[in-house]
Amino acid sequence: MMSSLSRLFHSLASPRRALTFTALAGVLFWLLARGLGDLPPGAPTIFDLQLAFSTEKFQSVIAAWGDGNVAAYVNGMWLDYLYPIAYALALSAWLAVLTRRAAAPPSPFTLALFAAPLLAALLDYLENSLHLLMLVGLKTTPAALVFLASLAAALKWMLAGLTIFVILLLALTRPFHTTSPKEAPMHTFKKILLILLLVLLIAAPTYAYFGVIRPALPQLDGELALEGLTAPVTIYRDSSGIPHIFAENAHDLFFAQGFVHAQDRLWAMESARRAAHGTLSEVIGERGLKNDTMMRILGMTESAEADWKTLDAENQAALTAYTDGVNAFLARAGENLPLELKILGITPQPWTPIDSLVFGKLVAWGLSNNYQDELVISKLTQTLSWDETLSLLPEYPGPDVIPDANAALLPETIDSMLAFARQVNAAALMRPDQGSNAWVVGGSHTASGKPLLAGDPHQALSMPTLWYEVGLHTTDNQYNVVGASLPGLPGVEIGHNAHIAWAVTNARPDVQDLFIETLNEDGTQYLFKDEWKPLTIREEVIQVKGGEAVTLKVRLTHHGPLVSDATPDSHQHLALRWTGIDQGRPLAQAILQLNRAQNWDEFRAALSLWQLPGMNFVYADVNGNIGYQMSGAVPVRAKNDLYGLAPVSGSDGEHEWMGFVPFHELPSAQNPKGDFFASANNRPAGLDYPHFLSHYYQPPYRVALISQTIRTLKNATTEDFAKLQASQYSDINRQLAQAIAAEAAPQTDAEKAALSLLKDWDGVMSPESRAAALSELALRKLIRLALEPKLDSASIDSYLTLAGYPYMFLQNLLDDPANPWWHGRRAELLTAALASAVTELGDQTWGDIHQYTASHPLGSIGPLRPIFNRGPFPIGGNWNTVNSGGYYPDQPYAMALGPAYRIIANPADWDASLSIVPTGQSGQPFSPHYADQIQPWLKVEYHPLPFSLEAIEAAAVHVLHIAVRH
């Protein structure tokens, strides 16, 4: 025994091994502590459980933890069997390093000290095994076993504590005994540094977790009392972290929703409202100036303040209650704020109803980006004729959602405005070209004989994700709704209540126009119909962290603010007209009325208030009806000769907005002959529709596949809809692959092998497919080759940002061998595209170059990346697959846009509905719900979305009771 200990002693007497085991013990400790991160503040800790000694104490700890945390403790027990090995070896190694004598074997006393941590580890195993036996095997807590486990824990801590004390003592005193008087001070200094490092390795993560991370995690169980409620509220949370709120009235319901939004997403809410108000520079310095400048020029805050005055008392009360709930959380949290706010030194100001309204406008801004398209198209017209430009912007070919329904800019202005616009992306939801799928089928297609509805909005992906699932229930049944909400706004934007279900896509209406204004010499007046009119001028002061405040002079015509003032290099004056800054378009009122709707007429009445952003809604109800309705304020222009594609003169008065398309004239239909509706950002109605809505829709590939699949569906179930949402088939990619296989002339063995792959490829953009990668690279190259004879590289780069147009342009090329953009060299260009793809790709697959990273803004900082980011993950799909895997041209082929939420709503049995978000419910990186949905989302798996009280109670792993504090 002694000889074995002696051999182990000499084996561990290495500083490198001591540091290695210390680091391993630190990592395992962090993982163990994280595993019990859901324990509410003030709840019994693991130490209370370990040192209970009595059955009563042990059982009280278990009861306070709740079933969810006990299960987490048991499931994480495997870590508790690794951790003792790590800390025992670490402590024993430090003892060996500090007591080893080169010329002499260790004494029995030294070996006894050396063995103390190893004995502590054995006691730890005994304690863990007894806990496991009681909690899993016996499911009872006999007094003898509780006492024995607690005794083992107490002895373990005594031995571990004694060992740490001895290590510290030896580290401080040993230099005086082993070195000469001259060397002793330096050796002592080194040892002190080593001890400080050891203490730091232990203390820093311990403080970080118990002092910063854990206090900021939300309380999920037990009871608390809050001022502002009128009656008690109960919040059930399921295993996915979805809160289901039960309140007696609407006020308490929205109060509680504000509270839970702030519990899980305070950082996202704070960053979004700062982005919308234009106050990012206050906390991130000059990096936020471009965003703040644009938001101040747009006047988002002023517009939201005007919207507030248009709301009736009921909607103002709902927003006020939501606000009070957010602020109740802020008051309760105090200094225990999320990690991002700690890092940036932000203390959030109280939330206001205006913050919610301005957040709604920020959402609309990201879904209304056609002013940028006008700039890109203007850049094309610098080189091309108008007819040539239009050939790059094909008319949408169909199908429609309702089937069979009866001034030139200077180059420097364009370049400066485009460069500026690309940098105004402070929030993920501000990225342009956000798409979506939504479809609904009637009972003739389903196994239940009732409708079935699906939706998956495609938006820029972020960490945390944009959407937050929640159930909202009042005992008077005024609200009984579940689905996806937007933290910052009360209510549910996508989901169902007891009567109806709905999902949405971006209708892509043209709701932005750039007007080229003529100003007088001193820039105080603008010309309109031969008359000089005074500009409206207001001053904005932007506070900049670490720098001087920036004073901004915002100038407005009756068309809107001069957005060109954001870029000093603009030599022209561009005013932006956008429905989002018109007064009286608050999103909140539409959401809340929609949540209460019980039938088709009430549904449409709610959508008449949904004036921005313009959306396509598909509908289903429990009575078997399905429907489609477009919403949004769509301008009627006095003259629309440019189809909303380019800036127009602001001085001649010919392109003024004369009003808006009346709601009852927007595309709408119910219970069609085919018994389904499919929307994938395609044109809502046919060419005979009397009003101009837009020129820019997404290509038809997604909607065509959805429609073709639905037409053949009989006895459909949620599993069939899930399979369709998972589809990675891209028709345009397969068409290109077939064209290359038939017409290209490969020159090398690698090109011949690639051509063979493309010939037999099925068009599925799966991550393991090399043919998929070849097709996508060849697609991008072919578009470039077709355009290069007439456009420079920068213009082509700009054109590719238009997302939908390049694919429809390519479709026209493939359909017409005589298309002039082939330049008479079709086979040559196809061959060159193949050769370029082979060279660029090498042996990689689509998943090798097309990857998804769940990115957090702070994850761009190297040391913080592992804390906040997750991934990268190989992923399939592209812009034109139902299971979208979109990427932006400036960062090929990194997936940046995809299904930000998936839902399948089942009116035949609401409890059988399914859903998933890309990351998790929580925005806090040490929460178990920060990234727990990534893997199922990648696999297109779902979690249940319970609705009835019985199903919610059965699924609950946490229950929080909130009482009224008087």
C-alpha cells in the first residue's frame, strides 16, 4: 500500500500535471454548478442537501428544489463521479510538488497528507452513491442512509479543506527551507504568484458563477410577491422553458408576460430598444453611430410617441401593464443583471410603452427594405439601359397565393448610401430580405377531417433567437392563446387560440420610396411644384461612450426625412417616404385584437389594424374553415411608371402618394376549391388584381414545391407537414446541374468527375452532398459570367444582394438559349462555371462550406466567443429550399437566414400542435435553455406545444406562484 502511494506520489510530483488536474477540476466544477443553475435565489443549495444529516432536512431540500431540479441533479450525477478524481489528483499533485525531496523518499506523514484528498474522493463516491440509491432506487430517504451520506460529505469537506490549508502553508514556507538566503526572496515571490494563480483559478469561476451568473438566472419555482398585480398569477414552464401564464384578468396577464420576457430576454430587449431609439452609441461608442444616425433621422421615437396618442384606453392599459411587469423584474433584479449588461456596464432604464411601440417599428424596418433595392437598381442604371436593367429584374412568374384570382442618382450618392445602409444592422431583425413559408390545408387533405396549418418565418438568425414562445391564459377566457411572441411587445404574433390559428409571411409590399429633393443654397427650403417650401428641422444629440457627443441636424420634407444627410459623401438630397413612420400604425393593437379573434370576420377585423409590416396571413379554425388575408398599408401612387424600382423626383409632384389601398380591397379569400393556401413570399394575387402592390417577390421554387406536395396529400398529419418543412430540395439548383451536365465541356478529370456527380444529383441541398455545393458555387459564378461583359465587380456584388431577382434572371437564362445575356456563349459559360466551382470547392461538401453559427453580438469578441456563441454546425438548404438556409453575398456561404420559428398548429387537437425555435427560450448563456433547441432544430424535430390546462400541468417541470404585494 505504502509503495503504491509512493509511486503515485512521484508520478504526480510535476507542476504541469498539477496545473492540468486543477484546470480539469475547475471545468468540471463549472459544469456541475451549471447543472443546478435553475435553483431560484434563496433556495437550498447543494451543500444543504449534502449536509442534511436528518431525513426531515433532506426531504425539505428536495421539496424546495422541485422535481425538475432533482432530475437535473440525478442526470448530472455522472459528472459528480468524475469531479472527485480531478480534484483529488489536483490536490495530491500540489502536495507532491511542494513536499518532494530529490534525495529522500516521502515520509509516512507526507504520504498520509498525500492520501487525504484521495480519501476525500472515496467519501465523495460514497455520498453520491447513497444519494443515487435514495433518489432513484429506493425513492425513499431512510434516516440511516441520510446520516451516512451527510457524514461522508462532512468528512470529505474536512479532508479537502485541510489539504488546501496545508498546500497554502507549504507554498508560503517551503522556499525558506530549500533555497539559499540569497535566493529565498525570489523563490518566495514565485511561490506567492503560484498560490495567487491557484486561488484565482478556483475563486474566479466560483465568484463568476455564484456572484454574477446564478443570481441573474430567473426564479422558476416557488413563490414570490410583486407590486402591481391585482390578483395572483401562476406560471408553468415545460421542459423547453416555455412559460404558460395563468391570470385572472388581462392586466395581470400582460404584467406577467412583461416579467417573464425580462427574466429571459432582458439583454435582447435592451439592445433592440437602443437600436430603435438610436442610443447604442451611449454604451458601445462610435461603433453604434451609423445605426443611431439613421434611427434619429427616421424619427422612430417621435413616430412611436405619436402612435401612443392614437391608441384607445384598452390598448394603452395593456401596454402599461406589460411595461409594469418589465419594470417589476428590473426592481427585483437590482444589480443581478444578465452577463452582457455587466460586461458593457449597462444599467437599464425603466421600460416604457413607447419602447414597445418603437420596437414594433424596428421589426417593420427589417421587413421593409426596398429603399435599398432602389439604390442598387440605380447603380445598375449607371451602366445599363432601362430595358437592360429590367431584364435583370424579371416580373414574378407565379404561382400566386390566391390561385386563378379574378430621376437619376449620381454614382457617388449611390455608393455612399449603399455603403452606409449595409452597416446599419445593429439588430439581427434589421437584416434585409427576410422571407417565410406558411400554408394551410382544409379537412379534405387531412386525417382528422379538420384543417392543419404550418408556418416558419425566415429571418436573420441570432443568439438569442428573435422569437419567444409563451402561453397566455385568463380565467375569463378573454385571452387563451399560445405561440411565438416578440420580447418587447405584449401578446402572441404567430400561433393559435381556442378557436383559430394563423401563420405569416412577408407580403413584400412596396412601402418605401426615395424622392430626389431640390434644396436651396442654404439648405433650408426644398422645391415642390415650382414653389419653395421650408424644411422641417430638428436637432438630435447622440451621446457617444468614450467620445464627444454628436449633434445631428435632421431635415424633413413632406415626403419624409432626408436620409442622405447620414452620408456626407452624398451629393444629392434623398427623402424617404415609409409607412413605418406615418402616425397611427401601432402594431400592438393589431396583435392583441388578433389574439382575441374567434372567427374569420373577427380575424379580418384585427388585421385591418395590422398596417405594418405588410404580411400574408393564412388562417384555420375549429369549424373547418381556412383562409388567406394580406395586411398592411400599401401606398397608391399618382404615377408608377418606374414600378417602385428607382428613386423619383420630389419636386415635380408626379409621384406623390395619394392614399392607401383600402383594407377590403387587399387580397383575401376563404375556403378555395383546392382546399389550401400556400404563401412563400410569392405574389398574393394574379395579374388582373387592380392595385400595384410590389414588383419584388421571392422566386416561386418554395411555393411551387409546397403547393405540389399539398395537392397530393390525403390523410395528412403533423408528421407530413414536418417532412415538408424539412425539405432541402432546390429546383433552380437542379435545373442548373442538368444544364451543365448536358452542355458543359469539362477539360480535366476533376471537372469530368464533378459533371458526373451533377448529372445524377437529385437536387437536395443536403450538408453531406458535394453535388449540392458544386451547383451552388456554379450558380453564383454563372450569374457573374453573364453580367461581367457589361457590369463591373462592385455592381455585380450589389445586384446579388437583391436575393430573389438573380435567381429569376438565371431561370430566364436557362429557359432561353438565345437570351442576349449569354452573349452567344452558353456552353462556354456553363463550362467556365463548372471549372470555377471545381477549383473553389476542392473535396468539400455543402456542409463543409455552408455552416450555421448561433452568433451573439458579444461573440464577435474572441475571448467571449465560447461563452456566447454556439457552433458552427454543418447545415443544408439555401435561399430556394423550403427548409431555408439563406446566406448573404458578402459572406458566402455562412448561413445567416433561416427558419426563426417553426409551428404546426392542429385545430383537431390543439395539444397535438408542435413547434421549435433555433436556439432556446433564454438569452442567458448559462441557462439550460440558452441552446437546448439547437440540435432538434437542426434535425427539424419539434417539441409539443401544450394548450389545455391539463396538458400544461402534465408537461410542467417548474411552477412559479406570484402573489400580490401590497
